[in-house]
Amino acid sequence: MSLYGWAPIQAGRIFPDSRLPEEIDSRVALRATPGEVEPASFVIRANQALSDIGVRIGPLMNISGTGEMKPSVLDIRIVKVWFQAGNNFGMRKGKKTFVPELLLKDEELVRVDSEIGRQWIKTTKDGKTRFFEISNPESSIPADVEVHDAKQLQPFSMKENESKQLWLTLRAPENIASGTYVGKISVSAAGVPEQALAIEVEILPFTLEASDIETSLYYRGQLFRKPAEPRGWRNKQPQAYRWDMESLVDHGVMNPSFTHYGSPEPHEHLDQELTIRRESGMPKGPVYMNGLTLGKPRESRELAALERKVRHWIGWFGDRGYGPVYFYGVDEAKKDALVPQIAGWKLTRRLGGRVMVAGYVGAAEIVDRVLDMPILAYDLDSDEAKRYQIHGHRVYSYANPQVGYEDPLVYRRNYGFSIWKAGYNGSMTYAYQHGYDEIWNDFDGTEKYRDHVFAYPTDSGLVETIQYEGFREANDDLRYLATLMERIDRVILPGDRLELHVWLDRLDLELDPELIRNMIIAKILELDSAR
């Protein structure tokens, strides 16, 4: 058995048959600020068949002798490789693709046979365990069984010459002293000597500022729109809604969209949704409404109905301390379909509402004055963004890619430093969860699209994914950048400030985002030491 440190978010990914490069890290090393959540990982390589594998982390001691971090600050999960209906930006390829994605405590929650291309999910009912297939269009999970991941990492097995990635999540305490903390990760297995891997955590001597660039997501869940679905992505029980909100906050999403359909009246559980959001750490602020669209009103009676709806929603949220309210246009409308919406948008804005909608580059020539929050699909376009921003509007990124592509590096690159460089005000891609039938089965449903999932619902919580972790790192990259900007604003001499802004503008975004972050950290430390 051999152990190797492995950067968690990088171009290379670990599969069971992965052969590690000759130059590998003999330790796990990471940097974080107090209160930050930061990933790390390592790889176990089995030189022989192994069983009853266990992982233990000891205390992390400050090398200056002034303190320690308890092992509980590090969470351990297995990166599960399983089959999906493609490995692309959301479209089904018609063939099974073997990809790392799930972060599991119990690796047996999903049992995979890579030789025949099938997989099964573990369920329980009346104390009995049963596995159901989730690898073909006909398979499904019965509604009367339960799905649970374990609360602690369970012992696991490995075949001879197999590689397995273990994912670590550091939750640095808010009040931790800066410095370098060292410890070890011990891995045991039946009948073989225990192996250890050094771990080194550098706690930086500053805390992160909030970014003015907003990281948001489309959120499709509601409380009891219909009878709540078991493990549903739409019709949520209160506890499931709370798990989602807490997870979103944990990943830097402080204001996901609201979904509301049908009646112009708020549904009976919307107050409870607001309460859960606040209790999960989400502040009051703008309301991003989707689902209930503005439509294309032209006749006086249509405009009157829209006016009643807009006034009602603005008043309802305003009475609870929320606003402004952003109302949704017709989704992804192209140029010819935008013109019939303009009358309704103008009315909404006159009443004090604002307008948001996902769309495409090129629409600014038609709606740049009346669309308060364009959510632009695909590649970032600075020139298009400026056409809206000169009118005081905020521009967000979308579908670059949508949620569900099992590559954390793509999300870190495209929703972090790139958003800042393009001059966008935020991002809101689709969607935290959207299943086209059973969300655990990427092969069912009639849509051409794959399921969109950052976190898979279970009956006792969530199974998060590696791409979701990359998305959180993108948000943290923006916070590191905001922290440097705050330091630059403190610089007294205008010439020095200009020099620092030039340095920032020249950052090469083709570099590894981790390298860019480390360059920003070095500049923050340099400025702090000069004060």
C-alpha cells in the first residue's frame, strides 16, 4: 500500500486504473484563512488486494508550539467513480462514461461493476438492505425505500493495483492562530503494516473579505408545491430544504433564486422558506424570482393583470424586509422573441420591480435599457456586459457550463477569476438540482439533457460532488481577490495603487487558479508587511 498527496482540483483525475506520475507529493499540503473551507486529497495505491481499510487523522500541531487543531476540523470522503450518460456540458451522448464524481462516506452506497457497465444504489426498508439498479433508462428507485450515506467514513476494500482518491475538507476554525500546523494521516488495512502520510496546513494571518461579485445559482426546490417527493429536487420537505440552504451557504451561495409557479399569490409555505434561508445564514436582500414569468402582455387587460401581480409580490416581499424583486422574463428568448416582452418589462420597472432572464450575447442592442439583470449564456463577453452596465444594470454568467459536468477545474476556472476579468457582476448558472426523472439515474427520462446536480439528495442529507467543490473554490478565489482589492484601496500613493492595478490586470488566467491564488496571497502578505 502506497500513499500520495494529490491536488484535489486539477486537470488530472484519479480512476481505479490510474498510474500515478513519477514525481508525486509525499505529503498533503494546503493553505487556508481562519474560517475558510478548503479541500485537499490523497491517493491510496494498492499493491495487493486490501480489505477493512480505515483512515485516521491525528491532531495538527502548530510548529511554533502555540496551539493545535483537532482532527475533527478535517472531514474525509471517498471520491466515487461511477457511470454517467456522458462527460460533457449537459447533453447525453448515448453511451456510458466512467467518471469520478460522488463524495461518499460509505463507498457501498453506490456499487459499480465497471466490467459490465452497471451500478446499483443501496437502500433500506424495515431494517433490510436492498440494491436497485441506476444505470439504464428502465431502472428506478421505489418511493417506499430510503437512501442514506453514512455519517462517518466506513471501512472499504481495494483490488490489487487499484488507485483510490480520498477527499479531505478542512474547516479552519474562526479563531485559529496563524502558522503552520503539521500532523499525519494513518491508513490501515487487514494484514498489512499501517502507512502514514504527512499533512501540513498553513493558516494565513488574515481573513477573507466578501466579494462584490455575487455567486448565485438557480434553485428549483419548493416546500410542498405538491406532496413532497422522497429525495426530490422540486417538492421539498422542510428538513430537505434546510439541508440544501445550509449546503449552498457552505459553498458561498448566499442568495439562490426562488421558484414559484401557478397562482400570482405566494404559496402557503413561502414564509417558511424565508425563515429557513435566514436560519441557514442567508441575509435579506434582492429576490430572484423564476418560474412565474412576466410573459408577453400587450392588451390592456394583460398589462393590468401583470400590474396586480407585480405590485402584490413587491409588497409581499417588502413587508418582510426583502427587495428589490427581480421578475423573470421568457427564458432564453432570442432577438425576435424579446420585442413582445418589452412592454411588460417597462411596466414592471415603473412599478419598482426589476427584470432578470437568461439569454444570449447580442440581445443588448434590443433590451440593454430595460433588462436589469441579463444572465448571459456560454462564453464571457466583456463588450456585451458593458452595454448593459452603462445603464446601471448587473450582468451575470450562465451555462458556462450548466451544473452537472463532473470536472471541478472547469467550474473553478469559469466561475472565479474569469468572471472578474470579464467585468461581470456575478454568476447564476442552472441549476443546483434538476433531475429529468430519478435524479440518481442519469440514464432515465426522455430529455436530451443530463441531470443537473451539485448535490444528490438522500433521506438523511446530501451527497456532494467534486464539481460542487470546484464551484466553492471559484467563490473563494473571488474572495481572495476582494481581500487584495481592499488592501490596494488602503495604499496611500496613487502611483503605487496604479502599479498594483496594472499587476492585477496582467494576471494570466491560463495559469492554474491555485497558482493565481498563491500569487494574490503573496501580494496580500507583502502589502500587510509594509503597513
